[in-house]
Amino acid sequence: MPSLNILIAQGGGPTAVINQSLAGVVFAAHHSGVIDRVVGARHGVRGILNEDLVDLSCETAVHLEAVARTPGSALGSTRDKPDLAYCKEMLKVLKAHEIGHFYYIGGNDSADTVRIVSEQARESAYSLRCIHIPKTIDNDLVGNDHTPGFPSAARFVVQAFVGANLDNASLPGVYVAVVMGRHAGFLTAASALARKFPDDGPHLIYVPERTFEPERFVADVRTVHERLGRCVVAVSEGVHDAAGVPIISKLAPAAERDPHGNVQLSGTGALADLLCAQIRDRLGIKRVRGETFGYLQRSFAGCVSDVDQREAFEVGERAVRFALSADRDGSVSIKRVGHYAVDYELAPLETVAAQTRVMEEHLIDAGGTDVTDAFRAYLQPLLGSGLPEADRLRAAAVPKRLKAR
């Protein structure tokens, strides 16, 4: 039987569990009995182009398990968005190294890269199985109940807002936190599960699936602050006006842009600062604080969901099984079964590639500043076990003596 070599790469933003998927592929390859060598590309598709490759076949099981538990992309990642010419050059490298399977862990852009490489391999009559393995904290992959990386990032957001709410209750004022999510608000919406008591924050949640109106935002903050004497706000970095223009562009016309020409939303505290300035200027509230969670959400080591770890490993493992048994290329997708269990399917690449899922209507409250019970039920089992809980004193008030006179 001819030797079978496979190549795996990681793309896009790192997550707390992306290395579980890497380990899932390697372990499944070892157990397959037909795969000889597992090659890893350093820094994603850029590593393929540069032939910056490593042999993962010699990794011990114990060491690989330790790497799997480690957040961040062990192979390194890239933000390169390959076009046709780029993919043709990649294919030359895959041919030169006699690669029979290509696995790419990433989001919708990564799925599109896998699609292009798959098409080019067929056109050149080169036998190459191409499998996309899902990963994104934004939870915006079409055809998936959820995506690996999102549950752990959501767990971070929940715990961060538990702490922010406790801080805000101790020293009342207005607190605004900006959460990742350019088009999809799943991660920001996760903040709702930080609440335990009726007056817990976040009191207002703004997601990109709803038009953001600065005037209404200020009015909403005023209403909550007048009722509770404080206000905690969760805002998606991608909130926009009715025309789809990011709010940060309207409040700061000279906003920084990324290499693809998009307004830079992550890695900057500009939106939080600008929203806080609106509150101070319009409402005269003195204690107003803003924060941007930024990259902390992606690979925070202390907030990994055990559910996320398990499923991230399984999508890598299933990718190899599909590659060996299914007579087609595709993208591994997660399907929810019953109250909470999952199954895996191999979706056509074109149904996932370059597509963006957003929060479904039934998950967002009609008022546009909260989520529904359906969203809470959707997210709760993904967060994993052992979430810390906050509590309150229940002591009765001591009657006044001097002030009562």
C-alpha cells in the first residue's frame, strides 16, 4: 500500500481549544493504521507557501496531550486570506511533499481556502482530500450549532461580567465593556449568563444584529441608572448604524483599519472610550468606566470549558475519519442532539466557505437590549462545569438610633 502523508495547519485567531483539534487529528492519524506521516505547517497557509513545515509524527502522546490542553495556536497562525494564485502555489508544495490529506483548522475564510485548494486539486487531477475543521470564538460558522473556541470564550465573558457587576455594585457608576464580534453577537450575548439576581448586570446588551442608535443608547443608560443607581453595559465591537456603518467610524472618523481595509475593531479601546465620553457629556455621571476585553477572550488559560475541550478534540478526530471514509471533501460541522449531546456531519465546503452566521431572531429580546430564555438555554450546557457563583449578604438592617430622632 502506498504511503499516506497528511498536512495540518491552523488559521485565524487563536482559541483556548484549537490545539485539541490539532491533537485530535494527530491521534486519529496514529490510530488509523494507514497514515504514515503527519506534517504541520507553521503559521498557517503562509507556512505551506514557505515550506515551513514540521514533522508531528514523532510527538509523544503525553506531550501532545499537554499541548492539547494549552491555549493558543501551537503551530502558529496567520491572517493571510489566500486567493486563487496563492492556493495554486500552496498546491505545488502539497504535491512536492506528497500530501494526501489537507486539514485546515479555522473559520469561514479558512473554509474558503480549503474550497479553493480542493477545486485546484481536482482540476489538476491530483488526489487530495481536503477537510475544514471548525474554529472561531465568534460562533459565526454556518451549519453549526456552535463552533469550538466559542464556549470557552463565552465562559470567559460570563465570568468577567460576574466580576464587573460585583465591582460596579460595590462602587456604583456606569461600566461599559466592549466584547469581540464584528457581525455576530453571540459572545456579547453570553454576558447575560453572568446574572444571578434580578438587579445584576449586564443591564444592557447591544449586539450587531440590531441597529445601534447613540441617542437611544444614552437614554437606555439614563433609565437604568435612575432606577438602580448604577448600570453595567455589554457592547459588541461591531455595533453599527442603520446603514451598516460601524459606530466607531461615526464617533471616530479616523479609526484605524486592518490589512484587509476593515475598520480595526479588536485590539483598541476606542469604542469603549467614545461611548463613555457620550455618557459623561450627555448625562453628567461622574463615575463612568470603559473597558475592551480584546484578545483576552480568545486564549485565556483559566476559563476553558471542559465541553469545549472535548468537542474540539472530537472534530479533529472526526475530520480524519471523514477523510478516510467519505468520498468527498468538506467541513466538519457540529449538530446538537436532544437536551445536550452532539453529533458530527461533513458539510459541503461551499455551504460554509465565506458565509457568516448571525444570531437568530428568537435568541434576541424584542427590545434589542437583552437576550431571550432560548439563548440562555442554548448557551448554558456549552459553558462546562465548575462555574463560580457570586452571592450576597442576607443580614437584616440594624435600626437607626441617632437618625431616627
